[in-house]
Amino acid sequence: PAPATVRLLKQETDLLIIPILRCRPAGFSYNLLEKKQMWQEALALLEAGCDGLSFGFLNAEGDLDEATMKDFIQLNRTIMM
């Protein structure tokens, strides 16, 4: 959802909002520019009031991209505190 939608939903409901963070369909292996875009979107959504984010990252080999996952987990924790 757009950050404005999140703010409105938080004002008007008591729903938990945990959107899926994706910059495009088809897979979870992202290039650096896509990761930067998703980082900016994550910041905006968390600052708008999301209760968390759902996301996943794979490397080019199809294994978990642990470094990127850790960065986004830390971002989620930092904003939520």
C-alpha cells in the first residue's frame, strides 16, 4: 500500500498492517538498484505506521541473501522501537 493508505487505515481501524515488500513480481533475487528502491519503500511504509513488513531476498544462486535480510530486519526493529 501507499504510505497515505497506511496512515488512513491506522487512523480509521485497529488493524495490524504488515504488507509484503516487493518492487516487482517474479522471484526474490534483486539487483542493487531494486534493493535501494525497496529500502526507501520500507522506510516510508514503516514511518507511515506499518506494524511490520513481510519480505524475502535470495542471491543469484537461489540461496537466502542473509546480508540483505539482516539489514531489513534491523531496519524494521529500529523503526518499530
